[in-house]
Amino acid sequence: MAKERFSEADQDADGSMAHAPEVTVRPAAGAVRGVVLVLHGGRSNSFEPVRSRHLSPARMIPFARLLSSWGSPAGLETWSLRNRVRGWNGEHMSALHDARWALQQIRKRHPGKPVYLLGHSMGGLTALCAADDPQVRAVVALAPWLDSTTPLQQVSGRRVLIVHGDADRWTSPRQSLRYAQRIQHIADDVRYVTLTGAGHFMFTKLSVWHELSASYLLKSFSDDTGAPVDAKYLRRAADVLVEPSPLGVTL
């Protein structure tokens, strides 16, 4: 089925919105049982509009394609959000505002359906902060941009997977692990995976980044809905979930 694109500007009656978040929807094959929202990275401060040529949104396209390929036959719809501007921008929390808009659109189209969040870098921070949306069931944060001020209660009752390369020089693996430790008694389940030799932009062990993310979210989706996800797509997640030390998995 063909992809669909729409933006917040489409809902702007007077046409005054200069820049707007945009969603690309990869549809489910048949009835929608759940939705995954893919969130890209960005910068600390920038009000420059996000363009499709920018690497941060482009980096997430293979993740969305894989999730759609594996999940669409089982009823998973995949939404990719392109933010209006490139920065988080302090108290503006621009990326979080856009994610909440996208979640609102999911709620309008698919009320009550479970939602799963996948984000990289700033998108990982955004996913964890937006996890308090009532439809969200699980979050995967890849090399997320976290620190001691990152809120914790948003992941209450959610399943969380954090994946970070130990060679990351842009965001801190140590802060990610500390965050995972702090939410152990808040989230429903927490897993922290270290990818040895991998840096921030996921060039090293690329297939592991892609497949582990998709597998974990599809496992959550299958558990929540009973959707018939092909067992071969769940193996990556199974290997992590059986590890005796949930915050000490190394790949």
C-alpha cells in the first residue's frame, strides 16, 4: 500500500504556519492493531527548519522500513515524524511538542490502540519524555541524549529498551545507564544494551541497531495484542530478554 504524508500545516485554516511537523505513514496490511512512532535526532539549539535532506531524519528511514516490513502483515502501522525545527531549544522543548502533536493524530485515527516509540539521540530523549501518553506501551531509545535532569515518571508502567554504543562521543553512555538504573522501579521493565565499539551515528553494528529495535517493539506489540508476528523477527529481542542481568547486556 502507498505511503501517506500529512503535516500540521494541513490543519491550519488560515495558512499562517510557516513550518510544521510532518508525518509519513507506512500502513498496516489490513486492520490496524497498533502504531509505532519513529523520532529522529537533532541539535541542542536550532530553529532552522528540518528538511528531508538532513541526516537526522534520513537516518531513521531504514528503521521505519524494517518495522513496516516486519510488522505491517501483523497489523502494525509505522509513522515517521519529521520535526518542524532541528533543535530541542531548552524550555521550548520543540521536538516534544511535535511528538505530542503526532501522538494526538494517532489517537484521533486509532483510539485505544497501543503505541510504541522509537527514537535516536534527541529523538530518544523525546520518546522517553512522551512515554506518558496513555496509549504508549513501550519505548526504544537509541544513544539517547540524557542527563540527571531527564524526567523519570513518564515511563511509569512502560517497557523500556535503551541501546548505547560504548564509543559514543556525542551523547553519554554513562548517563544512559544511570537513567536506566533510576527507572528500574518505575518502568514495567527496563533493558540496557551496550554495543561494543559502536559510536553515536550507528555505523558500527548497523544491523544490530536496526534489528534489535524492531524485534523488541514487535515483541511488545505481539504480547499486547496477540498479533501474529513471525517468530523469526522476535529472536533478537528474545536473546536480550533472557539475559540474567537486564542492565548488563553487551553485544
